[in-house]
Amino acid sequence: MAEFFEEYGKLLAENTGITLYMVLVSTLIAYVIGIPMGIGLVVTAKDGLRPNRIIYGILDVIVNIVRSIPFLILLILIMPLTKMIVGKTYGASATVVPLVMAAAPFIARMVESSLLEVDHGVIEAAQSMGASNWTIVFKVMINEARTSLITGATIALATILGYSAMAGTVGGGGLGDVAIQYGYYRYQTGVMVATVVLLVGLVQLMQAAGMKLGKAMDHRLSR
Amino acid sequence: MSTEKEQPIIHIDHLSKVFETAEHKVEALKDVTLDIMRGDIFGIIGMSGAGKSTLVRCLNFLEYPTEGDVIVEGRSLRDMAQKELRKQRTRMSMIFQSFNLQQQRNVLDNVCFPLLINKVPKKEAVKKAMSLLEEVGLSEKARNYPSQLSGGQQQRVAIARALANDPAILLCDEATSALDPNTTREILALLKKINENHGITIVIITHAMSVVTEICNKVAIIDSGSVAETGDVMEVFNNPRTEAAVRLVMSSGWREISSIRGDHLVRIVFSENSSREPVIANMILKFNQPVNIMRADTRDIGGIAKGQMVLQLPDDADMRKQMTDYLIEKGLAVNEVASMMEFEEKYDG
């Protein structure tokens, strides 16, 4: 056991760091893109604050197309774009590009469904006070939907973590890469198991933290 | 007292609203014209689906009417640009059946919210909000969240919130429909107090005649999207002229009346000059014939005792005629309930 850690401890720790870097950076960027898209979907929907068939249609199609491409294929498909942005197609930073690309539409849908949960009566009340659409989105809807948005972020993080491990198969770096390199190509089951344990641990940690935060910020009926 | 010359605070001008879907066209409102005067507590009453909720949403243009206009304090809402309309809405706030408080903000922040979006400095907003919470009797709950309050308390918060920007008009959309009778009475009393203390004109949308008779001075009866009848509450209550009005006036006891077995039932309505006189007792003494009081319901409307009763008159047709004449002579309105039952069957059929 001690021997195992001596040999692989540094490698695993390093790659856990790389995985976290990939996941957190791409989630952050994906949210920067996904939140406006999600808001756009809600606002321009047929019974939204400012219905606009064209904008809604475009957003809806983009989200659906990107979401229907399996991540591994998307990863390979956009390699030219990745090369353009990062300068290479392998390694952690290069993986961030397809991760963002895959996660942003996913996040847009999550944000959309969270915002749609907000009671229509509360929105109507804000309108009756003379609130602008901007105020309604940013001061009412996002605030009222915060628990759901946080839960969504937790799910997004876990999904992106899964994607990042998948990127390991094509030299994406991080724990997934380690699992493939050592566990698969070199038949080192111990390393494979260790990466799985680390990945499970990470998901559990994110999940627990997200739920706790969401609950702490929720003032609706206590169950 | 409103004079002939006074301008209405709200003039609803030939308002129509059509909801169109691919196949259906629903006329929710048909050519509604009403005048609401400053200081009125104006009841708009109708059965569910009559179009009253659409009407109240057209009053502040939350719902754009298909045709017609609403003139508030002399200004046409239809002519207003979005920004102007939003500003106008702060002059006419609204409370709802389901209170519609923000669940993630505490009571104080809910009441401050309309002030903050109206660019009132935070400190001033808090001060104003606290004084309003005091007025609705909830200053101790300022730091609580809506989920910790009862329905009646939540509606009080909603009322405080609605008063935040000192509106001229308060629109109430079935504001007491989710509340029990006692709480309803408290909320109505609060609305009446607000009407008196702030001089706010109140428009009350409801399906319950009891709400109208309790606090309104004027009423409009909406039936399938049109105004069936409008006038002083007492007038409409005493002498309902249209079928819709009859149904609503009788609504509280109507089911019970139709289930009372027996013949020769009449509904009598007391008016101001007869309520203090023991009319029924005098009639029994005069004719020396028993009458059966099947149902009695009296209340205070606008400071004058008002009430209605259902009587079972004797079998003798001649005696019934004499008694009816006597009641009419004493200034009571008399309707035969049996004929209303026939009417209900016809109308409900």
C-alpha cells in the first residue's frame, strides 16, 4: 500500500489538480455563456416576458444540436477550433474548449428550467409594481430560483467531471487520462481503481457542498 | 359624495379582450364600460369564468385589451409607452388571491422591493416599509419569511407592499378567496381602513356577494364578459334586475334555499326604513297566521342594517296575497323563491 502511494501518489495528486482545474474553469466559462442563453430562452419563449419567436428558435436549435452530439464525438469534431484557440489539441487547457462547448447548452437548459419554476404570480406581482423586465429577471427570477440554480450547478459540475474523464481517452489530461494510460494500456488495475475512487470522492464532495449551500439559502417551506 | 361633474379616477372605455388560439376565439370581455370614482370601494363580481380576472388585468394593462382603453386619472393607458406605463403602475398597485410574495425575501425586503425598484434610497425604504408593516399589524414579523406566516398575515404583507409607493388605486384580485371567513373579515376591515385613512380607491374583484356587501359602495356584475348590472351596492342587492344579479345576490344561501322543501317560499329583503320595525311579528299579529322563517341573514351595510329572509307563507292563497301586499307596503322587496328555482334549473341546465 505504502509502496503504491510512493510510486503513484504524486501522479494521482497532480492529476486530481488538473481535473479540478479543467472542471472548474470550464464550468465557469460555460456558465458565463449558459446563463445568458438560459435567460434568453425563458424571456423570449411564447409566454415569456418578451416573446420573440426568432431568437427563441435560434437558441433552441443551437442548444438541441450541441446537446445531441455525444461528447466524445464533439471533442474530435471541434479539434480544429480547439487548435485555433489553444494552439494544441491535447492537454488540460485544450480540453477546456470542448468541455465548455458541451456544457454551455446543457447549463442553458438547466438555467431555463430553474427560472421556469418561479411562480408566475410572483412575476405578475413585480410587473404590477412597475418592475422592468431586467429587474424581474435579475432581482426576482434569479433570486427566487436560487436553490434550483445551485442544485443545477451541482449537477453540471458532476456531468462536466464525467466529460473531462472521457477527454482522457484522447490525451486530455487529468484523472481520466491516468486511468486510460495506466489502468487500460498498462493493465495497472490498482491505478484505475484509485482514479475511480478519487472521481467518486470528488462527485460526492461537490454534491454534498452544493446541496448544503442550496438548502442554507432556501427560505421556502421547510420540509 | 361624488358629484355629477367629478371626473372618474378610472374610466373603462368600451373594453374588449379576445383570446385567440389556432382554432378558438374566446371573447373574455365584451364592450365593458364602467366609471370608478375617487374614493370608491368598487366591487366587480361575477361567477368564475365571467371575465373579471381578465378585466382587472386590463385595468393596469398587464393584459393588453384587444379594443377600448382605460383612462386613469385622465390619462389613456393605451397611449403610454412601456416606460410610462410602468411608472403609471406604481400609482395603481395590486394584491392577489395567492399573495404572490417573494419566498426568498423576508417580510421587510418584500415590502421594500417596490420602493427600491422605484429608486427610493434603502434607508428611506426601510423606514417606510416598517411604518407600513406597523399599519397592517405585522411589524414584529419583519425578519420572518413568507413561509413562516399564515395566509392572512401574508396578505397583510402584500397589502403593505402594495401601499409602498403611495398608490391612488388598489386593485384586489380575489384577495380574500384563499382565506377563511374570519381572516376574510379582518382583511376586508383593513382594506376599509386603508380606503378611509389613505383615500385610496379600491377595486375588488370577487365571486362572493358577501365581500361586496361587507365593504363596497358600488358594484358591477360581470356575466360572460359583459357588465350585466352596475350601481350602488344597496340598490343592486335589494332589487336585482338581471338574472346574473339574482344568482349572485342569492348565491350565499341559494343552494340552501333550493334544498328547503315546501311550498310558498318567498325571499324578502329589508331596506333601511323597515329593518328596525318588527315587520314579521307585526304581520303575524295582524293576520293571526303563523309564518315559518326558513332562513334569516341580516348585516350592516354602509352603516345601515340590511338583511334578507326566506319565509314560508300559509297554504291559503288569499292569505298569501294579503301578506305579500302587506310586506310590499312596508317597503320590503318580495320575490317568490319557487320561481327562482325554476329559473335556476333553466339557467344551470
